[in-house]
Amino acid sequence: MEITEFVQNIVKHLIDYPEELTITQVEGEKGAVFEIRVNPADIGKVIGKRGATIQALRTILKNAGMRQGKRFILEILQ
């Protein structure tokens, strides 16, 4: 499973409007940036209380990137 699909599967189950979810992967020299766009009503659900959910997602991506020798960054765009 590709990293983008993995992130999409996780986030899709957190939000109320999964049809509006888009994840864009921007490749760089040493890694990639994953840009998440969701319905404005779902941003709080992706971030979680005190940022716990987004921090957990970033930790998962960081560890996945370390295994591949790359750096993965997760951003939420409005």
C-alpha cells in the first residue's frame, strides 16, 4: 500500500465528508509533503483535541519515512 493511500484510509474514517478529502503528495529531494484538504467542518476532527490526532498521524508518517530513508511531512490546507 502506498503512503498516500494509507493516510487517505485513516483520515477518511475520521471525517464526516470523505468525498471532499483530497491528499496531494509533493515530492522533494529528501522526502515528500502530504497536503490534506477536507471540508472546513472536518478540520477539527483531523486535528483532534489539543492536536493529538494530527500529531499521531505525523508520527506514523515520520516513522514510515525513516524506514524508507525519506522525510515525510503532513500539512492541512484550507
